[in-house]
Amino acid sequence: MLIQNIYEDKVLGKVSEDVAMKLITKYETEQKDLSLEVTDLEEKFSTIRQDAEDVTLFMERLKKYTDVQELTREMCLELIEYIALDAYVEGQPRNIYIYYKLLDEPLKDKRSLF
């Protein structure tokens, strides 16, 4: 409707052609920017929704193991994505890093962590 009004004003001589073209160009640029922003927000929303679903699923899995006395293979396979250790240095303790399924990023290259 806005572009139609600009064209009508241009034809009637109320607005010069240069001004009309600048307004149309500005409007089209704004529409493209808004479209990109909407796409970006939709992607962010999708990521947030997926994260919420992943946390819910992880919590459901975790509830099965609220009263266990020892860690089993089944528990590890269901809950843990992978485990990483610091490099071995004689006489120093090593840090252990546990990455959980659905909560942490999956390992891209399973042969090398770093």
C-alpha cells in the first residue's frame, strides 16, 4: 500500500521521481532487513526450544537413577556422551571432564578431542 501511494504521488506530481525512488529503495531495504531479522529470531527460538526439549529428556532419563548405589554401564551409555582426561603429567592429578548427552555438544571427531 505504501509503495502504491508513493507511485500515485509521483504520477500526480506531488513527489519527484528521485524522492519516490529513494523512498521505495529505503522501504525495500527495510523489508529485507526485517525479513533477515525474523529468520534469525526463528532460528534462535528453534534452538531454545530444542535445548528445552533436550533438558526435559535428560531429566526424564536421570529420574530413573535417583536412588542408585553404583554407576552401571547402562547408566553411562544413557547419560554420558563422552569423557575426557587432561594429559598425563607424572606426579600431578588429572582432571576428568564428563560431557552429558543432550546437555553438552556431541563430539565431532571421536578419534581426537583437542
